[in-house]
Amino acid sequence: MYRPPSEAARLEYEARVNALANRLLARLSALPSKAEVLDEFKPTLKEFENTDSEDRDQLLQYIENIMDIFGIQSSDSLLNKWRYGFDPNQTQEEQNADALAQMTASERALLVKLESVQKETALAAMIQLLGSPSMSSAGMHTWFLDKDHSSAVSLGSRSGAQIIIWLCTGRFSYARKL
């Protein structure tokens, strides 16, 4: 269930969404193309990058409604990449290459250390590198790298293999099988 933000935040978010709607309304006389509509979404998405995950999800519902109005069935991964940091149509290797291109120098330095983690000592190595996990449950351990939880590294399993996943909301997703 969506928990609305404070009234001040709600008014700010409403103004941002209304600005998007007004930009699109201004283009209606020439009936904008799909690419033009998606381009109009980008400034609004950027404005919501650091908001609570529930607020980002609410924004996605508004944007999907706008897409329906324009008859747009797909954002060509724009929304998924903004919300989760990856394009589901890419291979893991392509996602990792994109992640590397998006990383800051300090994030690349951390990646070098994460790439040295071995399966046999994975949890101990991760604890030594990142400290105690922020969350642990059923074989999944997660470390939040910042206060707003927009960057998190997890050690878990997928299809019986141990895997390290690093999600940086709106920027990248990196995964490595151990």
C-alpha cells in the first residue's frame, strides 16, 4: 500500500508531474512521436531519482497512464533502467559493461575488490570488505552502501550458484557468478 509523502513533498511531486503533463500538452498540436514523449519523461525521472522507492513507483504509475493516453505500449526499457538500473533485454555481460561505464572512480575501486571475492570464502570476504550485512535472510545478505538505500550489494544464490549483485537505483546493475 502506497504511503503518501508529507503534504509539502506531495505538492512538490504533484508540481513535477504537472510540469511533465504541461510539456506534453504543449506538443499535442503536432502529435509527438513515441521518442519525443519518452524524451519528455527524462527530466521528470531525473527529478525523482532520489525520492523514496514508493514515490518512484507512484511516479511510474502516472507515467504508464500517460503512455496509455498516447498509445505507447513500451518505454523501450527507459522506465526499467531508471527504476532498477538495468535493461532487461541486455545480456548480463552487456549490463555489466554498462554498469562499469556508469560507475564513479570509487565505485570502480570497490568493484575491483568485489571481483576478488571467491565462492569458498564469499560471506567472510564480504563482511571484511563491507562490514556486517544491513539485512540477512534465507541465504541472502545485503549491504546498503548509502543512507537512502539506492546502492546495495547482495550476496545470494541464483539457480544454485552463489552470486554477487550490485544495484545502484537508476544508474546500474552489476552481477557476478562466483
